[in-house]
Amino acid sequence: MTVEKSSAEIVEADRFSGIAMVALGEEVIHKRRDGPDSADQNNHVDGRFRVGSLAKQFTAVASMQMIEAEKLRPRADSDQSGS
């Protein structure tokens, strides 16, 4: 199944509205927009997104992964130097 066919099926089942991009290394091999981004505006593949607090979840996961890999050491007092 191709990326195009797979994404079309998800959209037709009304399970996705947004932008999908697939890259292989530096090359973008699939870029598509589907559905509205709000009640009055269509998605655009080169549009801007208002992600709000969504980025906090990614930061939390990345921080925990770095702590587990011992690349980041949490401190009780953030005013202390990192020694």
C-alpha cells in the first residue's frame, strides 16, 4: 500500500484532518493536506500551526529520555550550578 492510498483511506474514514509529510533523509517524498484546520479555514501544506502547550509534552519526554541515558541530571534547586 502506498503512502498516498493509506492517507486517503484515513481521511475518507474521517479519522484525520491536517498535514502529513514523509521524508527519506533530506528528501520529502510525500506532502499532503486534508480537511480544515478550523471551522472556517482549510489546511495548507506550508501553513503555520498554533501548537500552544503541545510542545511541553515533547519536552517532557525528551527530558526523561536524557535523564535515563544519564545525559541530563535533574536538580531540586534550579538556581544551583550544574556541577
